[in-house]
Amino acid sequence: MIDLHYSATPNGQKIAIMLEEIGAPFRIISYDIFNGDQLTPAFGRINPNHKLPAIVDHAPDGGGEPVTVFESGAILQYLAEKAGRFLPASGAARATTLSWLTWQAAGLGPTGGQASHFLRYAPAGQDYPVERYTRELARLLAVLEKRLEKSAYVAGDDYTIADIAIWPGRASAFVMGMGLDEWPAMRDWFERIGVRPAVARAMARDDLKPPAKYVGRHQQLDAREWSNMFGDANRLAVTKD
């Protein structure tokens, strides 16, 4: 059994999809990040960065104590190696897959997150950061579009953890008002992955769906929610562990 410490964000969804893809039994432990569930010392012992998702594998290869993994890219690689699926074992195919996985974790994901943050949560008048991050998000999506014009999947001919890492992030583009009509290769890729049985199962599960306050534009947070997400409570959590 694998415990998935989960919030219904793209990062959480990609791990749920991966667990469904490899057929691993898993238990969802849901967190309300606006309520600050992730800021407890108990969760800090699982992920000292107090961010979701994280997993605890109670049956690691070779036995022994449970294995904890945090950061979505690291989790995907761990699960791929555990299952022997969706990550080539060696050579150029492995290097390409890990390159695109890192591209998502270091570029596309954070940029989409920042664009979403400034559009949804920043006070009115924050035009520069909105423009800065939405323009960079559009640039990165153009990189992905060019790649998918030449390749069936992000890392090549086969579906890999690079696809799983990138696919749920479409939510950020939609929040930005970026539809898929201008990205035909990406649209075809998105639709092709969306009908995979494991992906469909994960996205249909009620315990994996986001609540209303996780989606939509221009969210209003009260003082406590703001502190938990972006303020003093978020910052001070790391000192309490």
C-alpha cells in the first residue's frame, strides 16, 4: 500500500494518474491547503518543505522501513523505477524522458503556477507580473507544441512519466484563458492521453476532484487562508518541525 498525501492540484493529480497507470494500491490522504492542513509538524516529518504531494511506500522494494518521497518529479521517477514502466532503463530514451520531466518541474510547472497566482490572488493592478508569467507560459507552451508536432509523445514514440508530469498542468493554461485551439498538436496529445483508462479512472474519482475554491479566476481568501497559503503561517511552518 502507498499513501498519497494529496491536494487536488496538477501536481497531486499527476501522482494519482501514475498510481492508476502502474496498478499500485494506494490510499488517498487529502489535505485542505487553504485550511493549512499541510503546515503541521506531523506532515513536516513527511515533507520538510510542507508542500503536496508526497508519498509513503509501505512496501518498498527489498523490504525495510517505509520510504517517503516528496516533489512530484521525484515521486514519478521513484514509482516508474519501482514498477519498471514509463521510464526507459538506460540510454538516450531515458535521458530524453528525464530532460522533459525536469523541463516541466523547473520551467513549465512553476511558470504556470506563478501566472495562476498573480491572476487569481494578487491585488488589482498587478499587471506586470501577470504579463510576465503569462508570456513566459505561452513561450513554454510553444516549445511543447513544436515538440509534439514531431513526436507522438513528449519523450518520443512511447508514453512516459514526462507526459504524466505535463498533462494535468493544462489547468493553468485554462485559468489563463489559453484554450487548445491554437495548439493543435497539443490538443491531439491531450485528448489521446485523456482517454487512457488509467487517466480516465483517476480524473473520475470523487476523492481526487478539486473543490470549487481550487478552480476559477480571482479567488478571494480570508486572512487565515492567505496566511496558510502565502503568508506567515506558511513561512513559519518549517520552524516548528
